[in-house]
Amino acid sequence: MNNVAGLTCLLLMIAAPVFAQGGLNPQGAAREGTHSFDAADHDVVLAQVTSGGSVDAGPLGEDCVGRIDARPNVIINVTHTGRTRFEVSSSRDTTLVVTTPSGRVLCNDDADGQNPGMVLMTGSGTYRVWVGAFNAEDAGRARLTVRSTRGPITHQGDATTPTAGQANGQAPTPQPASAPQHQRAFSGARLGFSATAGGPIPADTVERGCSGYVTTEPTATITTSDAKALRIAFTAERDTTLVVRTPSGNTLCNDDGDGQNPVIATPGEAGAFQIWAGTYSEGGSASGRLQITEASTAEAAGLSEIPRPAQRNGNLERQIFGAIRAAAAQNWTETPVFAFLSSDSWRYRRSPTGRVTGRYRGAWIGATWPDGHCTVQEFDFIQQGTGRRFSGPFRTFTTGSQLNVECADLERTRRRLRNR
């Protein structure tokens, strides 16, 4: 993984000349558009981009690699200050270059497999983003996501980190370590016991991209002597999440794998599995039941069951499906085939002064991909309003877990929803 958290003052002083000498046009119009982003809110920008170009990113810094275009792919106009994650997802080997309002150049390669990413404290101003191709033959379609996060900062931006207790995503101070709530052995039969979910630490600090709030130490440690694939689930009345660290050190996480209850299928490994049960929202805890069984054949193959709808509302689902189809028309790789609700109530977006500016609702989106695999992914969809009246079309607001599912199950779900 490459990063430039330690770019030197010399690089900052010569950034503009390097751009000019490298053939870049940072002031040019963005290839795939300009977006507004509120770093202090639960905001997200999704953009389909084309990676690669004719310019070598290497001269921009010792950690910058790949081929990029002369013009930025996307321009992000940021308001307020907050922790922001820039990440790229693609089937190709991609790289990332971001310039801050002061001219600081930040780069990354392979933060997550072949996909680059970074977290920085963004302040108000214009950020320019290039998505590069590691090699010329890696150029192609990619998705850029810019979103608010509570994860640890990986790159030094222009803004400073707020002090403890302030807003803008500052992670709470970890509490003193304590022993896991439960230590059990799994012998192959069903194992279940009561446990408490939730804690002060954002799960994103345990593993990038994980949702919820957990304790410093695992909720439970489960040991197995046989290399069997496990199904780990937590059920509670409150919306909860799961993070599992396998014996080999891989970290898995899930939110809403079964309604508002998380479910994780592990690969077949023997040893100790560390399990964190979290609450989706900050503050408080949730009493529930942790259940461990052997995973089904589909789960062992890395496929998940399609979650059940949290509520049935045909009119709302049609509006949400229309919104995701409109978004997918902007050169998305996957093809949406259905939408159903993942939450049974509205949540509200507020301005920094507390005024309601919109309402949003979660939904699972089923999709097929050109390579033949199928997924369901959770999105939040927002509708603008004042708190008394909401109107206008829905638009994608945030993205959540994406699950690989059996295509036959996807088609059965599509038919069932269509024939309701």
C-alpha cells in the first residue's frame, strides 16, 4: 500500500510546477463532473469514472504511481470540516491522486487489494480527484466513492483534527481493555448464548468500512478444532452489526444481513474467531443472542442469503427503484433488477443548526453483473424537505453492505416482488 501522509514541505512548494511539467491541467473541467459534499454531515458522492490516461503520476511524489488523465476525473467542492474517505472500486488495478485546496498532493495505491483509498480531514474548498490505472492495460471503468467516515486518518489534509468531544467524526477515546464477555468452544453443534452489543469505538477503526459501535475487546472468542465454515449471527430488538476476525487474521463485517440483524459466513478455518457485536447507532447497548452454526453450502462458497424486507410499501419501493435506475444509467457496471425496504422507519438529515433538510430510508437493491454474478447492496435514499413537507425525487444518499448472492435466488426474489 502506498500513501503520502508524510509529503514534505518541498513537495508542497513545487506542486504547481510538477503539475505543469507533467502535462496535467488541474484547473480544467472535470471529466466526469463536479459535486458538492458536506463533510460534516452523513454525506456521500458516487461517481462512475474512467481510470487511466496518458500522464505519468510518478513525478507528483515518490508514492504516486500509475497513468492518469491531464484533467481530474471529478471535482469535489467541500463544505464544513470532517473526516472524509475517498475510495475506488474496480475489477482493474487502479490508483488515486487527490489535491487539496492548498495544493497538497495525496496519493494511494492498493489500500484494499487492487483498489486505492484514503481518509483525510477535509476543510472547505475544492478537491480534485484523479483515478489512475497502474498499467496502461488496466484503464477502464471504476467507481469513485467520497463519503463521511469515523475511520482513522491515513493522509494529512489541510484541516486539523478536532479535539476530543467535538463533532466531525472524531473517534471516541478507547476504553481500557477488558476480557471478552464470552469464551466458548464450537464442537459442530449449534452454539447460542446471550450477549451485549455496542460500545464507544467506531467499528470502522477495527476494520475499514465496518459499521456500528463496539467495545475495545471482542464480545466473544469462539474456538474450533475443525476447519468448518461458520455462520455467525446476532439477533436483537435494536439495529446491530457484527465484526469477525478469523484465525488467519482476515476481518469480516456485516450490517442487516437478515433484516436489521447482522449475519456473517466465515471460511473454513480452525482456531480462534474474535467476534465484536455492535450497535448501528452511537450510544447505549443492545441485549441480544449470538448464534453460531455451520454455514450452508452457499454461505461457505461466500454467498449470502437475500435479506427479508423490513416493511412492504409498493409505492415507495417503485420510487426508490426509479432512483437507482436513474443513477445506474450513469454508466454503472451492474444492472439493478429490484428494490425493497431494509428499514421500517424514516431517518432525518439535519443542517448544522439542527433544521431538518430531508428524510431518508434504507433499501436493498438487487443487481446482475456482466460477468454473471449477482449481488444485493443496501443504499439509503434521501428526499428533500423541511420537516413538515417532503417532495421531489429520491436520490442515493449513502451505500452500505454489498452481498454476493445466488443468481437463482435473485431471480426468485424479483418475481416474488413483481407478483405481489
